[in-house]
Amino acid sequence: MTPKKYAYCKIFVNDPSPDEIATRVARALGTPAANRVIEQSGLIVEVRRNIGTGGHRDFLEWPVTVEIECADGSSSSPMVPVVDRILRYLWSTETPSVAACPFEDELPWGGGMELLAE
């Protein structure tokens, strides 16, 4: 069976510093970040401030996002293992993180949703 391929994922992160999260994501992937952007395995990983958030009541309002997309616009890159690595690293540093993507069920703890329920 051929694994499914995906073109995009967004991770919401409950940490106020996009620069610090970019450093952590770069460590997770073993690739340096330039201006909070990391390119690896045909993917572009960009750490951004989540504009317009205020209350932090919901993970969608967390202050930082990590957006992962295929560099060529296709879905031919290894999205699931890269997102998995990023999430596991952020969780290992006790950084609350939740993935919002069509493959949450292929990620540990449902991409982090199950951790929020604990």
C-alpha cells in the first residue's frame, strides 16, 4: 500500500517567542533556520507569529504557528514524519503544540489533541 501524501500542515504552539520556536524546530530537524524558515526534504517549514490572537483560550489562538508545506506545491514530500518529529521535539521541551492537518490520526496523540484532553 502506498502511503498517503499531503501538501500542508499547521502546528499551533503555546509559546510567546517565534524565534525560540524556530530554534527548537531547527534542532528537531537537524537543519539551521534562516529568518525562521527551514527547508528540508522538499518541505518548507516556517515559524510565524499567530496574528490577531488574544485570549489563548483555544489552541487556535496560541501565539505561534509552524507551517509546513511542500516546496514544489505537490504532495510528494515526507510530511507525516517531519511533522511527527517537530511535535515530539516540542513536547519533549514541554511546549504545548497541536497539529491541524488532514493526517492528525497518523500522528501521536492525534496531533496533540489527546494531550489537551488530559
